[in-house]
Amino acid sequence: MLNRRRAGFYERRFFPWLNEKLVADPDLKKSRAEALAPARGRVVEIGFGSGSNLPHYPPPVQSIAAIEPNEGMIDYARPQIRSSHIPVDLIVGEAESLPFADRSFDTAVSTLTLCSVLDPARALDELRRVLRDDGRLIVLEHGLSPDPNVARWQHRLNGLEKIVACGCHLNRPISQLIEHHGFRFDAVRTFYAPKPPRTHGWVTVGSAVKVQPIT
């Protein structure tokens, strides 16, 4: 997900094309289906991209508010939306500033997005705000490996990754970020994806519930 100035040629044209090649991986499609299985009701999805999640949403999903800042990604998403059986409201916007009222959604979804938003803490705070108290956050993200040797290379390569992949970070501690911003995992699985290098392939798949403040 691109979350910066208006996209230039690379961000709008070349990167969406490259992204389409990457998201076609069969293993990633299986992980999407696994991650999205608990989704229900009204869904807000940040970093909607080209709509790669759409075929994997289960029947209990009633509608999707799709947030995506990169107009190049949106060009790829429109055919997917037209063929979707789920109503999709596509919004050009950023995860850190969601145009919705508090407690508007049953499910929030972030797939391969927290790695590249400018402010992941603020994005998570926004998702928590718009989720109902009994709502659920679903994530499929790559991030910082617990293996010190892999993590060392992730830190080294992070600057290059941000340039090549339009703001993507290799070294964000996904589980820690989520748990420090008002959520608690009730189901989570972490693993190395089989095909990418380990610097790019430490994956977190899970669902989290809101932690209610102590009164």
C-alpha cells in the first residue's frame, strides 16, 4: 500500500504491474483464504490494492469499504470489483485517516499493508476506532523475523526495500505493533513463506479482538 504523496510513474504504473505478479503466488492465495475465513458483516480493508482478497471473502461478509491511496492499484482493482458478488465501496484514501464513524464495522482487514503505511501505529488506532467492540482485526503481513541473523539482514536491506517497493519495510514487528495498539490475538500463526528469501518471508496470519479499557 502506498501512503505518501501523489504517486509518480513508477508507483502508479510499474509497481502495480509488479505487485500483480507477486500476488499471483498460489501459496499466498492459500494464506489469504486462511486469514479471511473469520471475516463477517461490514468490512473495512486498508491497502485494498488490486482487490486480490475479493475471491477469498466468505459468505458472511455483507459489504467492503476498500481504502487505497495508489490510483494505479485502483485501475487494476476495478475489474475485480465489477465481477464481485460482494458490494465494494472503493475510496481513495489513507489508513491513518479513515472517513468513517466510530464502531462502524464488524471486521477490519490488513493484508501486506502494515509494512508500508507511513504510520502503522496511527493506522491501527484508526482501525480500532472504526471497529465495533465485538469486532475483529484480520491480518496477513510480513515483518521482522525473530531470528537475529535474518533480522540483521532485514535492517540492512530495509532502505533499499523502501525504494524498490514503494515504502515497504522489512523490519516492522507486526505482532508487537498490533498488541501494543489495543488488540489481542485470539488466533495467530507465524511462519516463513516457502518461496521468498527469509528477509522477505516472515509472515504473520491471524485475527485479533479489541482489548477493552479497564473502567
